[in-house]
Amino acid sequence: MLTIKRMEGSDGPAVRMVNNVEAVCRALESAGVEFIPENGGGARVRLRKK
């Protein structure tokens, strides 16, 4: 949980924590979260349809 708090508290992208960010993204994706790229309205996430 401390890693997440550090990522959330960083100003801008968590550049020095690339491995941690990638690990969190992989864990969320394996749990069914889908990352949607920015398309003018901002980046988003949603649950993947079953």
C-alpha cells in the first residue's frame, strides 16, 4: 500500500518507479481492469467485459 501512496503523491508521472507502476498495471489488468488510452477526453479505465 505504501508504494501506491507514493505513486499517488508524486508530482507528475512516477518516473523513478517504472517497475512498480508496471507491476501494479499488470496486477490490475489480470484482475479485469482495462486501460483506455487518452482520446481527447483523458485516459480512462473500465472493467473488462466477461
